[in-house]
Amino acid sequence: MTREGQRIRVFADKRRYGKHVTVVEGFDSVDVSKVAKELKSKLACGGTTKKDAIELQGNHVNKVKKVLIGMGFSQDMIDVA
């Protein structure tokens, strides 16, 4: 599967002590660590990968979709909650 065929889900979550986290999940056959590295660089934030999901520090829900489209993912396949 290519980047265009990925069904990606982006949502914000609230963690301990009121910290906001943006979760990006739904990657298949894509190097998640490379995608995470580019997202962290473009959004100027920290983050981590857990299984096939990316957790970014802060609420970046609105910005993540634009960055993913710029990286070659299909606009129609990105669900933002």
C-alpha cells in the first residue's frame, strides 16, 4: 500500500496534569518513525511513536492534516476529529 491508500485518524487527547497530546494513527506499511520525525520537525514539538501511532506533544490537530498532505498522503483518507 502506498501513502495515498492509508486511512489515517488524527485526534487530540488530554493526559495527566492537563497536558494535550495529538494522536495520529492508522499507518500500514509506512515507516512510522520517519513520518513522526518529519511531523515533529515541521510542527516544532516533541513526540513519540507507540506501536503504529504517533503521539505529538501539544494540540496540533489542525496543522497535522496540512503537513501530512504535503508529505504525500491523500487528503480524503485523513480523518480529523
